[in-house]
Amino acid sequence: MVQKYKFGSPFQTDAVVREVALSEGQMPYMKKEEGEKLSFSYHLAEEDEVYGLGENVRGINKRGWQYRSCCMDEPNHFEDKRSLYASHNFFVVRGKKCFGVFLDAPGIVTFDIGYTHLDEMTVTLEEPDAMVYVFGGGGGGGQRPGDCERISSTCGSELYSAEVGFRIPAESLELYDGR
């Protein structure tokens, strides 16, 4: 299930290639926070892992760091950088619940994924305008999204989970053993 939520007056970016009807009511999983900036939070369970955000620093599991999506390159890339040029405002939470979120927002977005508070993810947009797409079971029930098919058909590209991307066939392992 793909749900679409509108905040402010976003302009058409053409990042999503399939028409998705606008959903009403409260967005599942992510809680909209009150404040000057558009911000969402999610309580991270101990077993939750967070994947995504495109070409970015650190490991595959993004938990425990702060990332900034701003589509501008920073020179001298080291482990302590918070952003790289190829920003993708898409992430998947996998653990107690499993869901994905895509923020169609061309401005600056900050992802605090268990950095400030170990058990909290906060996504903050500098601008109040965005379309937010939520992938997964409706109502925040934690159903697992299927094989990224819904995500690929909506965003118009192939996406692979960390599980699929790092499976190594047995034949390939034989090469490392010198057989």
C-alpha cells in the first residue's frame, strides 16, 4: 500500500512517475511535530534498522548518525561528513515495524536517525512544502512492504533491499577459496 500526504504547497518535481491518490487523516508511522519547521518523528525500537538515503556516508544501517540532504556537494569527504551530492530522501525502517518513506521535497532535509536520542528518528524539512509517500501497511500496523515492488513502480527505478544487494551466490564464493 502506498499513501500520499500533502504538506503546505509543494510544486511538482516529477520525482514520482505514477499517480497516487492523496490520503486523508493522520500519516502512519511518522508523527508530525509542531514547530516552525515541518518535522516528523518516529520512536525507534531497539531492533530497528534504517536503510536508504542514497549515496551517503557511513554504513548501510543509517542509525546513529545525522544526515543532511541538500543536493550540493561538500569537498573532502570523510566519515564525519553529513551529506553527499547524490541525495535521496527515501528510507526504510526494518525491525519491530517495517515501512518506507519518500519525501518529495527539493529543499534541505535533515535526518536525525538515533543521533540526538538513540531511540528517536526525526526528519526536519527547512521548507514547509512537501509530498510524503508512505510504503507499507495502512494504519501503522507494521506490515512488511513486498520486495520493493511498490516502491519501484512508484518511483520509476529499480531499488534493492540490503538483503538482496548483498546475497552472494555459492559459485562466487568458490572463486575466493581458489577452487
